[in-house]
Amino acid sequence: MIKERDTALAALSDQMIAAAAIPDLVEQAVVDIRQKKDTGFNFAYEREKTALENYQAHRYIALEVSHWLEARFPERFEEVRKQFAAKLEPIERSLRELGK
């Protein structure tokens, strides 16, 4: 279920980037993330490729960009999170009861 949620969130990020509602959205994300000096991100980022090419080629970069998008546009991600929270609640409740 968690993997399904993460896949849905990644798909939403892909849709936002493909829609290009905000020009150079991936480039903005990359600049912000690289300024944080994220070692893993900077190691994975291939300077000879564009930000979009890096996003498409590297799962870690895509994940970081997705987190950046969610931090800036939480309202777009809220519905997906709510849907999966509703599905996960009964499972989590059962696990809590088993742990008692």
C-alpha cells in the first residue's frame, strides 16, 4: 500500500512537470536542492545532462524533486495522501491492536 502511495505521488510529480504549468519547474527544483549541498543528489546529478534528463534518468533525483514539489505545492499532493491514509488506517489500527 505504501509503495502504491509513493507511485501515485511520483506520477503526480511527473504530471506537474509534463504539464509545464510553471516554466523550468525541474530546473528551479534542482537549483534549490543543489544549494542545500545534498551529497547524494550532487553525486548522482550528471552536469552534462539537463535537469529534466537527470530527473528522468535517476530515481534519487526524481524523489528529491518530488519532495521539493510537494513542499511547494502541498495542496496538489494532499488528495493523494488523504486517499492512502484512509486505506492505511484500518491496517495500522489492526497492527496497533496486535501490539497490545
